Amino acid sequence: MDTDGLSKEAYEALIAANSVSDIVMSHLGALASDVSCEDNWLHACMDLIGEISEDLDDFNENWDIDSLVQHEE
């Protein structure tokens, strides 16, 4: 990731967005591997949205930008 020229705030926002993306993508991967053609996709997607929402709430309450920056570097 090219971060040259970014302000500290922009860099931190980019890292936080990347973490949120990781949360969402991990759930989408699980959905794709767990749901068969016979399953009710609408129900599965609603469950997925609920799980993502819970994880994002946890992330929002507990995130620490310093640890995220260290993890990215």
C-alpha cells in the first residue's frame, strides 16, 4: 500500500477502512462456502448482515489505531 504523502489522519482512516474490509470479506467468504443452492439465500444474507453488524460494533468499540498501524507495518 502506497502511503507517501498521506496525512497521519488519512493513513489511520485507511488502516481502519482496511480492517473493516477484512471483517466484511471474511464473512462473505464464509457465506460462499457454507450456503448450498438449496438454502434460503435471503435468510443467509440477513444472518450475514447481522453478524457483520455485530463485528463492526465490536471493532468500533474496541479498535486501537496504534495496534492497527503496527499490524499493517
